Amino acid sequence: MLARINSAALFGVEAHLIDVEIDLSQGLPLLSIVGLPDLAVKESKDRLRSAIKNTGFHFPVKKITINLAPADLKKEGAAFDLPMALGILSAEGVILKEALDQYLIVGELSLDGRIKPVKGALSIGILAKHLGKKGVILPAANGAEAAVVAGIHVLGMETLPQVIEFASGRLDLPPVAVNIPHLLSEPLSYSEDYSEVKGQAHAKRALEIAAAGGHNILMVGPPGSGKTMLAKRFPSILPRMHFEESLEVTQVHSVVGLLPESEPLLRTRPFRSPHHTISDAGLIGGGQVPRPGEVSLAHNGVLFLDELPEFKRNVLEVLRQPLEEGKVTISRASASLTYPSRIMLVAAMNPCPCGYFTDPQRNCVCTPTTIQRYRSKVSGPLLDRIDLHIEVPAVPFRDLTIETKDETSESIQTRVQKARALQLTRYQEDGIRSNAQLRPKHLKKYCQIDEPSKRLLEMAMEKLGLSARAYNRILKVARSIADLDQRKDISTPDISEAIQYRSLDRKILA
């Protein structure tokens, strides 16, 4: 007897259709699984036997061959347990073969027949809709996650007998439903706020501009000046994610298994802060079958690199592609996968190894050679891809003790939200979400400047020795400054302020 069940496997952030074919024939009792299964898939034969027997069904004493097609794609994980068990029971005649044809089925089985959660339920739901299937059958714990996809029936199952009852027509289950508009409209709460940061008005202004345009930013200052404190509060002023952005972020976290069960759709922008000992594979992704790294987990959010020069040189250099293209491609012998990585890079570093080169209160003990070696760890091409470079000086005692009511993150976020709304309207025909994503062809159209601004920019380019890429970055930052003021045209003061945020490129870091 032959049976076929539709399932899915994850490759990158996308799911691919897998046909689970089961053949029962006379011969010595043997269960073999073919179609490039990994060890976890091969071990499922023991789980299948125990789960079927312990739920009161008969496990066939026959030669059982299970093929996972297409056979040239590597199959990983335990998500094929449920479709394989249903295929065996279908081949035995326990359930009708046509009963589950319109569903994609995934799930890991425990020995007592309970269905455990799997990774990538959202991607599987997207695949089901793309293929025109009626819906998906998966673990109840993954139901809300897959239900984010509109237009399909999502059936969350607790046990193997429950699925069999449904397939036999003796159980009617309502599909899992998620109210997306209500979910997206709920207020977001942050544990940290910019009103807690004393002083540093210049740094707060630069971070507001970075948030308004989606720009990368580098903070340079002595230890204890508040660089990390400012960075950790940066997500609290970023604009809320649209549904498409939330879907992209949720999909990446889902395939890695980092999606909280209580949150079917991530609404806050990710904030990732890897340690400086991280490898290049940990940062951009890797493995025999490439998995997402920190830059992909920070997609549509913030990647914070503290103590930037302490990262290995080769680790920093792999950031060039995600910073420039918003995606990262990882090639291995078994597969070549592309992950989204549209990130905002927030980096922090000391001006020298001891940290006090620019501090007027403390003496620097580093030699010029040591300082030069320290700064050269961050290459010029990488610096060119960081839009804003700012100094974060030590906070004076007076600013720490003075009782002032500093601006809250909520009020800053309101201005940022208005600036981003202006950009979404302006670039809706170009498929761009922020000023940081502008290409050279867009700069000519949206970042035109008058003659005084051109002369000012030309003088700055000559005196500071800025690159052509830095020129483009200045125009993008100036565009964001104008957007914060809700102005259509870029003015000379906007260009002047934008140049100020590039001056550290050569003044401090050359």
C-alpha cells in the first residue's frame, strides 16, 4: 500500500514542499527512511513506533519504506514525525488517503503521542498560502504563529489521536485566529528611557537623526561617558514596525527557534549585542547547513557592537555586504542561502586603548604608535559605511547632579515617526523605507541642494579628505535632518550639521 502526505522543510528563512511517501510491502519487518535524512530524521523510526503503539493503534509488521522527496535536499529535524506517522496509518487504511491532501503537516512526536512544537511555523504557513493549500496542521504551540498568515486554516493539534479523529471526520476543530490589527495597535513598553540619560544632548540629537533616517552610527568616547547607556535605549525611539517588517523579523526568529510562544508576531525592533569574541560565522551566519547569524537576527532592528576595535578584523570586514545590500549570502558545499539583514549598526569605541586620549580630565598613557595601531583595526571602507561619527565626552559632575526634566523617549519617537512617515510616502514608488536605503540614482532626485550648499560640501570634501561614499552619506543624513523638521528642501544648515557628523572620520579615526 502506498500513501502520500504533504509536509515542509526549512531552507534559510523559506519553507519548501516535501512529499512524504510511505510504502508498505510484505517482507521482513524493517523501517527505512530515504531522501537525505539527517540523524534526527533517522531516529524518528523509534519515536514513530512508540507513539503509534502507545496511542492505541497497530504498528504494521511489514517492510516500511519512507521517502522524503525531493531526495536531493537535506532534511533536518524532527518535524517529519507527524506526517510520517499519519502516512503509515493512511497506508494501513486507518484514515482516508485523501483526507489530508489539502494540508501541510509538521510536528515532532513524543513517545506517548503528544505533538511537540517545531521551528519555522510561520514560513510553513506562508508556503501553504503560496501553494494554494487549504491550511496547515501543526503543534498547538505553533498555531498562533502560523495564523499570522491570512487566508489559510491553521489547525493546532495536541496529540496524534486528535489528528486521526480530524482526518476521519469525527472531530471538527475551529482554525486558530489572531487579530493582527489589534496586535499591532497595542502600545509598546520599554524598560529603559532616554530621560534617564543625563547630559549628552549632542549624542541624543545624533541618535535621533540616525533613527529618523535608519542610519548607522559610531560613538567615540572615554569609558563611562554613557555610550552603552545611549545604545541600549536606542530602540525606544525607533518607529514602530509595519506589518511587513514584523513578518520579516518574526520569520527569521521563528526558523532559529527564538520566537516566544506568547508572541506570535514580534512588534518591537530587535536589539542584538554580541560579545567581541564572536566569530565571523556567528555574526553573519554559518554551519554545514547555513543558519542565520547576529546580523540576520537584528534584521529591521539594531546591531550594537561595543568596543568595536576589539572585534577581529575579519569579523568586522564581513559586515560590508549586509551594511551595503541589506542581505547576507552564505555559501557552503551543501547549500548557498541568503538571509535578510537590513540592520542599523550602532557601534561604540574608545579613542585609544586606555580610553582617555580626548578626556580633558585624565591623562592618556598610550603612545602614538599604540593609538594608531588601535584605530587601524577599524578599516576605512567600514567607516565609510557608517553614516554618523560622534564624540561622546565624559559627563561633567554638574550635569549628573542637576535636577532637570530630560526629554523622554516617547516624545523623541513621535518626531522620528513623523519623519519616517514622510519618507514612506516619498519613496512608495521606489520600494524604499528610509533615507539610509537611498541609491545614487535616488540622491539626484530626492537630495538636490543649492549652490551655497554645494560649495560648502566641496570645501569639506577637500579639507577632510572624504570619499565619494562619504559624500553620499552626508546627503542622506542632511535629508533626514530636513525630514525631522518636516521640510521638503535640504538647506545649507542641514548640510553643515551632516558634515559635522562626518568630521570624526578623519579627525579622530585617521
